[in-house]
Amino acid sequence: MAYDAALGPAVAELRKAGREVDAEVLAHISPARSSTVNYYGSITVAYEHELAQLDEKGHRPLRSVATDDPAAGL
């Protein structure tokens, strides 16, 4: 599936924690945050800020959200 490279570790962690992650839904999402995409489709990234968040494997930690929060997504 197309999401494996970018979202695979996050999806695996969510499934390990018992969350249901529908593969059909994953086929239609992107790891890009829409707040960084401008009118012309360019993505603006604060590289230093993003790089500072990476762990030893090069991954950012998952955000913690309440499961009853409608913004929780998956």
C-alpha cells in the first residue's frame, strides 16, 4: 500500500495499541499536513523545527489525543 513508507510506523503503533485503522481509509490520506500547503500547492516546512523532533530512527513521535476527541482522526 502507498502509505507504508511514510505512515507505516504510526499505523503499526496505533494497531498495536488496539485502534482500528481501516486500510481503505489509509489509501486516501497523506502524511502532509494541510495547514502547510498554500494556494499554489507548495508545502512550507520549518526544517530545523521538524528535524529537532526526530528520534534516533528519524521518526517524529505520535501526538497523544483522547480517543473520544472528534479531532482524533483514526
